[in-house]
Amino acid sequence: MEPITEEKILAALGKVQDPEIHRDIVSLGMVKNLGVSNGRVSFTVELTTPACPLRETIENDCKKALAEVPGITGLEISFGAQVRGSKAGAGQTDLLPTVKNVVLVAAGKGGVGKSTVAANLAVALKMHGASAGLLDADIYGPSVPMMMGVKGEPGKVEIDGGQKIAPILAYGVPVMSIGFFLDSEQAVIWRGPMLGKALHQLMADVHWGDLDYLVVDMPPGTGDVQITFSQQLKVSGALLVATPQQVALADVVRAKSMFDKVNIPIVGIVENMSYFICDGCGKQHDIFSRGGA
């Protein structure tokens, strides 16, 4: 029997495709640390995100491809991740050069659970092994501090001879919100220019550090904040949140149209509050209609 070589292993793995990109994992450079010794094969598959939902599929495809190589007596596949940036949009500058991906969580109308989705998305990315931050850009109605269970005014940190604001950590996620600087009953009464200045400070004057993802909880609608982000920031994509009612659907269509115009791609739509399961009868009840989003 001919000895197993790295070339044979790579040739076999060249038949395994990334299910999303539809190219083989060898040409994509996803196979790392390949080792072959006495019939035992080990290597690492470097995913584009620790939260990749297709990890199990890729692992099974690798095992199936290598099963056709005679002489393998042992196989060890490990997984790593190297998150790649994909910032796009109409922004002329990048205020967050140490952040690889900015994801906007937006909605056409309020009360659809946008802040809940944003908070859970940031924490989930952290739990999967990515470095993630959470920015509350809902200046008029900041709710992220309550969602994340944190309060108090952030401190400052010395960076390159100057000072920057230090985000507050919650569940391992750096969090920043205008709500940290306001009394709980204080209303924000600002016109557009002041709003834009505050957003600029929450981005550029905060020490976010090296992040794979910055999740941004946007205010509802298509107003000043959305325009400011499209002009001042390069964004990887927007996630839209809606509820099943027709009025929510109409508003989310407007929001999508706005992001299309500023060249920010939509990465998905979440239909929230679709139904609840009755604890008495166990049936599913569609209390807000169904299927709107």
C-alpha cells in the first residue's frame, strides 16, 4: 500500500465545498495545520466565524471524503475561526478600524423587540467564541443598559497618549449606550446636528478594542441616525426585525428600501412575537396574525 501523503489528503479534501461559498475548502485556505504520521491524519478547519451553523456539515463531508483514502488509521479534525471583515455601504470613512464587521439591528417601527434581538445576538456571538460588542444607537429610547443589566457611567482609558471612553462589560460583551450618561427619567431633546455629534462620539471616542462584530441597536424608522450611520460608517449588513402584523410589514419594507439606497446589504429578517404556546392547553396561538415578515 502506498504511503499516505499530505498531497493525497489535500486532493481528497479538495472535493469538500463550503456550503455557503460553494468553493472547496482547500482553495479557500480553510485547511490548516495538516499533519500525517503513521496513517493518522490531523488538521484544523478554519471557519469564517465561530458561530458558523454549517460546521457539522463540513465535518461530515471531510470524513466522507477521507474515507475514500486507503490506509488512514486515525482522523482528528479540529475547528478554529478567523473572522473576516466585509464592510460595505456608502460610508466614506471608517470610524471603527479595529472592528471587522458592523451589524445594524434595525426595524421600521418601535416595539417589535429590536433591542432584545440585538442584545441576544451580541451575547450569542460571544458564547460561540467571537469577540463581539454592543452599541445602543437608540438615542431617544436607550434600552440596552436594562437589557444587559448594567448601569453607571463608564470610565476612561489611556490610549496612545489620549483618553477614550471604556465600555462597560456585560456577559463578556463591551456595551456602550447614551443611557449610561442620563438619569433614568431624563428625556433626550436634541435636533439632528447634536444627534449626529453624539453618535460620532459613541463610535470614535470609545475604546472598543479588536472586535469581530459590533452589533448596533438602531432606533426605529429611517431618520437622522440611519443617515448618519450610512454616511460615517462602513457596515457589513443590516438585520431587520418585525412582528407579523401588516403595519409592521409595511414599515420593514420601507426600512429595507432605505438600506438598499445606501448600499447596506440586508443579512436577514427576524419575525418576532410570532406566537406563544399556552401553558394550559399546550396549543400554539398566533396572537398577532402570522407570516407577515
